[in-house]
Amino acid sequence: MAKVKIKTKKTTIDDLKTTVDNLAVTMVNGFKNQEKKTDGKIDNLIVIMNEGFKKQEKLTDEKIDNLAAMTKRGFDKAAENLEIVKQDLEVVKTDVHFLKSDMQEVKEKIGNIEKTILREHSFQIKELGNRVKYVEGVLTIDK
């Protein structure tokens, strides 16, 4: 076997200092690169989140607008129904007025009928009384 002579280089303090300095520069550059990448990702995340918030805000606004429209339609329909009820109430008031008037006429006619019946019966009662007196006179019944 042949002997191989290995050359070893002596490492000096300056060499170590250079190596440590290179390592420090490499690490700083690595951290800066990683920070740039992280900042980029954060910026992208902010953009995505803002778009999402805007989209959600738009959807919420649409829902609120739809709800407002539904509420307005409900109140409009209620107002229409109320107007119909008012018209119906006026018809009922008119009918009640005519009923009262008709009822008054009926009362007056009943009163007239009552007076007529009393007059007729009064005449008949007097006539019957006269007949009773005649019969008593004929039969000579004394009271």
C-alpha cells in the first residue's frame, strides 16, 4: 500500500473569524429573505381578508335591503288593508244610520197602530157597556 500524504491546513483565528462573519451575514440575509416572504404572505392574506370582508359586507347590505323591502311591502299592504277596512266601516255606518231611521219609522207606525187599536177597542168597550145597560134595563136588573 502506498502511503498517501494528507495535507492539513492549519486554521487560524482569522479564518474562524471570517467563517463566523460569513455565517452571520448568511443568517442575516436568510432572515431578511424570510421576512420579505412572510411580509408578502401577510400582504396577500390582508388583501384576501379585505376582499372577503367587502364581499360579506355587500351580502349583508343586500340582505338588509331585501329585509327593508319586505318590511315596506308589508306596511304598504297593511295600509291598503286598513283603507279597505275604513271603506267597509263607512258602509256599515251608513247602513246603521238607515237602520236607525227605519227603526224610528217602525216605532212610529207601531205607535199609530196602538193608538188606532185603543180607539177601536175603546169604542167597542163603550158600545158593549151601552148594550149591558140596555140588557139590564130590559131585564130590570139593579145594581
